[in-house]
Amino acid sequence: MHEDLSPLIAATAQWLTRAYPSCGGALASALCEVQARQAVTVAAWLRYPTSMDASLVGIAGPGGAARLDWITGADGAQGDDPDADAWRTWVDEVVASWAACLLVDPELAGLAVAAVAGGDHTAGTPAEFRRLVAPDEADRRAAALLRHPDLLAPVTELHHSQLLDRLTPGQALIA
């Protein structure tokens, strides 16, 4: 199951870590990437909860990073070699937005992890998302930009209400 969404997860996590890079050296970069990947994984599993959903996005493609780049002001940052940035076509805007929401709101992250716990994606595989739901001080320092609510606001606002709808179907939430 994980293989079906792995290009989408990898590309979307890469987009997040490039848009909001780590603050520090190699260890900080690795900690930042782990947090991004965990958030993106949970978001992707929520967005594409069944193997059929994962297969369909694998066929149709997720849409790419163009709108996210425009919103964050990185739309002119690509180089001249289109092949070097081909991974960007696998970025999923909704998944990136939901992951950003999870990164800035620990309570929402906990709800999301609980929601995917019994789904198709976790069947037979233990999934642990500690760095997402309970980051320690080193995690927070490494991902200071990635977890900054004001910096991520343009991305979180894109699809925040859809995430709330997915996590609490049929219930009205006060945001």
C-alpha cells in the first residue's frame, strides 16, 4: 500500500522542506524532513484512504506545485532544466495544505493520526508519528520555519476547512 502513494508523499514532503527549510546543519535538516514526511504521510492517508483512492491518484496524478509556488512566492525559482524539477508534478496541493495544518496544530495532528490508525494504510504495519504529534525541543528547533503558524498560514488556509470536515464529519467545528 505504501508504494502507491510514495511518489506523492516524497514530492510533497520535499516541497515543504524546500519552501520551509531547516534551521541548522545536517541533523536539523534530517529532523525537519522526518517531520514533514510524517505530516505528509498522515495527510495523504487521510486524503486517499483506500487502495482505490491511491490507485486513482497514481493514474491521474496529484496536480503539481504551481499554485503552492505562487502562494509562497517561489513560482519563479525553478531552473532552466524541466527534468530537474519533474518531481514537482507529484506534489499534491491538498496534502501539502493538510500537512501544514498538522505541523502547526498538535491537537489536530493527534486527531489525524488517530483517524488513520485503523485505515487501509496501517493494516499490518505499525505506524509511529512521534515527531509529528510530540516533537521534542530538537525537533522544534530544526523545523522552526516548517512549524511556524504565520509563515504557513497561506498554505494552511487553502484547505483547512476540508481537513476539519474529514476529521469530524457531520459535526460543526468552531475554528
